[in-house]
Amino acid sequence: MKPVLGIETSCDETAAAVVDGDGRILGEAVLTQLAEHAPFGGVVPEIAARAHLRYLPGQVRQAMSEARMTFGDLGGIAATAGPGLIGGLIVGSQFGKGVSLARGIPFVAVNHLEAHALTARLPGLVPDGAPFPYLLFLLSGGHSQCIAVMGVGRHLRLGGTLDDAAGEAFDKVAKLLGLAWPGGPALEAIAANGDPGRIELPRPMMHRPGCDLSFSGLKTAVAQTIARIGPDLSDGQRADIAAGFQRAVVDVLADRAVHAMDMMRTRFPSAGLLVVAGGVASNAAVRTGLAKAAGSRGFSLAAPPVRLCSDNAVMVAWAGIERLRLGGSDSLDAAARPRWPLDTLEAPPV
């Protein structure tokens, strides 16, 4: 099939990519809005929407130029329509609809979570491919979920966070430690120099039935630890707390993954692939812990390249390709949705 242009504007990355039916990335442009949001210590929705409006046309031009294509060469436009920050979703999806209308090519309103879920199916990412069904552990700043991926538009939620998402917990603990935003990468960096056994921290939900997660109590325990030590932490103390927190998160994720794999095998005896996706999947300790957990249950672990773990337009374009191949496209009145659970999606007609 002809290449598809993907557009991603759900949070603070303004991204465009052109991907062909064989999964080759023909052109890509990603702009992270760190400079705009850093003074506020987090993403400001209105600033993000205005930045998308300012940067998106240039990102699309760059991706199309790298691909050496015009809009007339495309087989479809895929834009993230949810979940996410509504302002950015409107900017990206309306841009995609405009191109679709002007050029008479199909438009696909992509669910951001499904884009993460289907990334593992990019040709070449998993050595033997990623046939359905497989287990997805989605770990990001806004989402922590265990999902049985049964097909395009066919997802079963097995469990998820009861409070903070894993990435949100990383960012909040990093802030408690006085680290710069975004906190996850900064915390991982200093944790490499710490002793994870020096600070005793809880492992919420460990060994409980099911695969739900909770990180609020762990975050509170870190805050209490810092309060006991005092505000003037040394570099060594910061590193030890970061290492202890990261180890606790990895232990919890590994335990929850084991429970999720057991649940997956009960429902789908042939399942043997655990896919981890989302921004937290770029954390090396998390990858290592989940790889060991997968091996303990006879599963193999698949994780996207680090650059495809965070929000990107390659995954959006690929999700569009998957849907278009099944005859799925959307009308131009498809609404942007700030909330759009995976298990409410519909499979395209076959």
C-alpha cells in the first residue's frame, strides 16, 4: 500500500512521520517542547496547544521532504485523536482532516494507546514478528495498564494503576529530589550512582492477585524519607533514594507482569510475547527487570527502540496502516477525545 503520514500532538511532542507498508520510516520529524514547559515544571496544556499550532506545519513539511513525497503520493493520513490534551488533539486531527479533504485520501483517527500497542508489529522489531494475541504492559506518564492485544481494535484490559501511573511517579519523586523536569530520565541517571539497598521502601500491591498497580504509597514513603533526612540532601543521599525508588518500581512491575502473564495464559494458552511500551519502557532497569520476569514464565520480551518509546508519529502512522489494511478509516467528523480507553475501540471491518 502507499505510505501513510502520521501526526502526533497528544501532549508535548509535535511529531510527523511518513511510513510505508513495509514499516520503513521514509521521513520523520519530532520536536519536544521542553523549553516551553520547563519553567513550569510540567506540561501546560494551553502552551502545548499553541506550540503544536506553531510547529506542526513545519514538522509535516520536514517529514514529507525527507520522504521526497507530496500529499498526492500518500495512501492515508493518520492523526492521534485521543486520549491526551484536548487542545493538541484538535490541532493535529484537524490538520490531518484538512489534508484528507483537500487531497481526497483516507483519514484515520488513531487511538494513542493503540499506537503504542501496535508498535511491536513494525516489521523487524520482533525477530519472528508479533502475531496476535500478545500481552502489552503500557507504562507512561499518564498510563500504566496490562492489556491483552487480540487484534486491531480488539483489546482486553487485565489491570492497571489505581492511582499514579509509573511515569508520573518517577516525575513526582524526581521533583521531591530537586531534579529538573522531565524527572524520569534525570532520576534514572543519578540512580546509577546510588545504593538501592540503603533506603528501605515499600512495594505496593506485591504478590496480590491480579495485575493492578499502585504507586501513590511509594511516592509518599519517599516524601517521608526525605522529610526525616532533612531538606539539604547530599548528592549521595539523592542517588541512594533514587536507586531505592527505582528498584522498588522495578520489583513491583516485575511482580505485576508475572501475574499478568499468568492471566494471559489462562485466557490465551498460545500467548508467549510480553510487549512493554510507553516512555517508562526506555528505562534500562525496567527493561532488565521485565525481561527476567518474562523469562520466568516462558515469555519473550519485546521493547521498541528507545526513540520509539516516547510519543512519536511513527507509531501513529503504523497504527493507521494496520487499520487501513483492514478497510478501516474515519469520517471527517470524528471527534478528538481526551479520554478514550483501549477496550472501547472497535475492530475495523474485515
